[in-house]
Amino acid sequence: MSEAPVSIADATARIAALEASLARANAALAARDLLIDTLRGQIARLRRMQFGASSEKLGREIEQLELALEELETERDAPGLEMVDPGVAVRPVPVRSLPGHLPREKVVHEPTSGPCTCPDCGGALRPLGADAHEMLDIVPVRWRVVRNVRPKYSCRICEKIVQAPAPVSAVARGKATFATLAHVVVSKFDHHLPLYRQAEMMAAQGLDVDRSTLAGWTGQAAGLLDPIVSRIRDEVLKADKIHADDTPVPVLDPGRGKTATGRLWVYAADDRASGGTAPRATWYRFTPDRTAAHPTSHLAGFRGFLQADAYAGYDGLYHDGVSEVACWAHFRRKVFDLHERSPTPLTTDILERIGALYVVEAEVRGQPPDVRCRARQEKSRPLVDALREVLDTALRHLSPSITVAFLIGHVTVERRLDGRAASMTKR
């Protein structure tokens, strides 16, 4: 029995319903994409704020936002969830080419009838080219045991015993190779996999290694890396200019039920922006606190230029022969934080002026010293003088009835009660 013809009114109503459904679906997709962009912006903003005593709390908030972002992106990219126009042919999403350094394994898929015989007429086949498609594959971690065998030989004349020397062991009388130590250390410190989780993953692969054993291997690996760290330190301290900074690090504090705040100091030698050809080097040091004794000890003997923030802990170095170089990035960060909270014409003006300085630096980055010096004197110096005048003008409008500290970056502008001239003092 043939179906009754659909009236024009019914067809129009059905089309309207489908269009309304499609509009709702598109609106939902647009809202999801907007939420993804919003989460990305929030994560970027929180990462810029991740300094100071609240960094641990911000870190947890960033992790939660990243989890939500992952869920939304997974939902967006899952097949079959988005409505498509049935009149449009679906094309696969283009994927950029896979890295050329990865090893390739060629798998040839011959026709089911074989490469020689036509499945229809039985005639002989001749080559006509091939279609190739690359896919990213993974070989799971495969543990193995390396059995080192050293045969012994005896001389029939003098009875001398000949045997190859024992291979160098990563751990004295231990069972771990250098590759095993590297895997455990990288998994813990780079991939953030605690040792107990690594032990669980090994157990799932049939390898029973206690967490305390992994801890011992990690300590042994640290000892093996000490000479490399010392060499990196020596290379950094040879440089004429060092970039220094520090960041808070939450550290477990057993017995107190909470975490303490340590500091991770970084000292970098990188003169690529100045046209230098020396290799880059970065040296890290951890300390349980942020006292001035630490940078003083780390940079003992250094007499070059030190580019850092205005932390007072560096002052002893400056009094001992180290030349101070200010950091525009730290200057700008404070202004940017103020601008993010409550933008004003002053903060907007300052950020634009600093941006103009960055443009000059981008033009001369990597050029010889004389070229950079000439550009900075001709272009940057007027910009810096104008910025100084803007700050002085802003200071003159502050109330003189109280002591005022106007902090922008690491420059403190003070106006005293006695009416003396305003001064700009580095802190």
C-alpha cells in the first residue's frame, strides 16, 4: 500500500520544526564553543596570576578548569554528536602531517584475491600505483630483563683467566639500568606521576616493584646527575650576563598536616636576543625559603650583569661588584595586574608606552651591539623619558597630606609630609 501524499501544510510544518531543531542545536554548539574560549581565557589569566602565597590554590583552580575544558573539547570532537546538513558530503577533518623523525613501519594490504589474479575474470594484474595513509600508533612500555653474561676463558699454557670487565651499573649492586632510572625520574618530575602510581602501573604489567625501591632509584639518579648540574652551574657563571628569577613551590611538610612554601631559583644564560652565539644554559636551585643568603651563595664569585626583579635579596650582590640590570617584564606585570582589576587611563597609557618599547626591541633583536645601542638611544630613550614624565605627573597629583607609596612595577614613588621634592627610589 502506498503512503498518502504529504500535504504542503504538513511539509511546511515539518521543515519549520527541523529548522527550529537545527537552530537550537547550532545555538548549543555556539554556546559550548563560547564556553571553551572563556575557559581558555580564564586559565591563561590564572596562569599569569600564579605567583605568591596563593599559587597552590590557583594551581588547583587551574586544574579544575582544565578538566572542564578537556570534557568540553572531547564532547565537541566526538563523532556523531554534531548535526550536519544531509545535502553536504562529510569530509574528514584534515590532520597535519605526522612528525618526520618518528620511525615508519610499512604495512601492505594486498587484495583478498591476491596481487596477481583479477577477482572477476581471473586475468593477470599489473601494478597501478598505491594509496598510502599514515596513522599514529604506540607501542606500550615493554619491560624486559637484560642478562649480562661474561664468559671466562683460561689459557692452556699459563693458566691466565681472561674475562670482560663488568659493565657499569647505574645503581651499585642494583637491578635498574640507566634507562630504567631515566624512565622513573622523568615520569615523576616531568609527567607528575608519583612513585606509588608508577608502582601500580608496573604491577598491572606483571612487575612487582615496591614504592620504596623506586624512591631509592630516584635518589641514586639524583646522585648521578650531580656532576651534570655542577657543570651547568659552571657554564652559567661563566656568562657575562645572567637572568635570575624565583617562584614559590608547595612542599610537603610531614607532621604539620599542610604544605610549606619553598622557592625554586632559576639562573639562565641566553644571549640570543643580543646576537650572541654561546649555547644557552639554565641552572635551577631549590631552597626551603626566600632569604637573601640563597642568591648570594648561588652567585658567589659572579661579577657580570644580573637581570632580575627588584627583590632586596640581590642587593648584597650589587654591593659586591655585580651590575644590576632592571627587568621590564616585571615592571609591566604589576601594571598589567592593576589594569586587569581596575583599568584606568593611566594604566592603559603606561601599558601602551611599554608596548612601544617592546616594538623597538623586536626590530633589533639579534642584531650586533652597535645597532641595538643606536636604536635604543634614538628610539627607546625618548620613550623611557616620556614614561618617566608620566609617572612624575601622576605623582604630583597624589595627596601630600600623608606618606604615599605609589607602586608600579618595582619603582616606588614617595611624597613626604615635609613637602620635599618627590623622588623615585628603586626598592
